[in-house]
Amino acid sequence: MARKQADNYENKQRSILTSAAAVIAEAGMENASMSQIAVRGNVSKALLYHYYPSKAALIFDIVQTHLAELDETLAAADKPDAPAEERLGLLVLAVIKNYQHSNDQHKVQLNCVGTLNAEQMETLHAIERSITRRFSGVLRTIAPELEKDRSYLMPTTMSLFGMLNWMYLWFRDDGSISREEYAKLVTNLMLNGMKGI
């Protein structure tokens, strides 16, 4: 008979992932050690290896969890029956708010996925495609001309993600602009910029 998981298994796993993301984001993939992650997570190395046999396994789970939560957040925030411009604003704000407490996970995603195998990457790409399709569908509705020349749809969608994915480099919650204001700025840049295509 299989051993039953402890009641706090998922909480402990989440704590390990959070600690690992912080260490890897600070030290980088090469310099981060399982020992540092165990110390940051306040767990023994033996327990850490019980959950994750390698840094690659940790990185995969950090990124998969991060992307899956973002995808779920977008699904919850989306209002398919609302005007497309409003939908875009809701989705942009959902991403920006989701990133508020996940800078470390986001850095791991952007900087460390090259260490993963093809199967792991395909799992992550499937979630990324789901997220991208949601945005490109809204952009296509707002600017049907993107559909006439499909070479513009993907670059436009990825330009939007460029504004969102790299904000962790400069954005500060105590800065001159709030997350809500930045969401409006990004949305307006997209809406007005697409008129010029």
C-alpha cells in the first residue's frame, strides 16, 4: 500500500518552491546550490531531495506552477462577452497583479529554462501557448487587420508581453506609477498603437 502524503505536503512543497525561486533568482542557476535552497527554506537537504531530486526538477516545477497560476488568473479575469478593449485592459491588469508577488519565479522562467529537457519545455510551451492565444484572440478582435497579414499578429502580441514581462527590471510599487496605472498605460499604448498598423 502506498504511503499517504502528509497533510502539509503541498504547503511544504510551496514553501520549498518559493525559497528555491528566491535563491536561484538571486544567485543564478549556476551558483545556486541545493544547500542554499535548503537553508533558505528551513528544511534539511534530505527533505529537499525527497521533494526534488535536482535543481532542474525544481526549476521546472517553479516555472510550471508560475505559468499555470498565471493561466488560471487570466481565465478568471477574462470576460469574453465584454467589449474587446475592456477585455484587453482586464487581462493586462491581471498579468501585472499576478507578477506583484512572483518576481523571483518570473526571473527563473526568463533566465533558467534553458536547463530543461525537451519534454519539460513542451509542457511549459503548452501553457505559454494558452496564455498567448488568449491575448492574440483579443488583439485580433480589436484590430482585424492583424489577421489580414498574420505576420503582424504574433509580433504585436509578443510586443505586449515585452512590456509586461520585463517590468520587473524597473517597476517599483512605491514608484511614480501604480500597477493599475501601468496597466492602463500598456492597454492604451496597444489600443492606439494598433491603429497605426
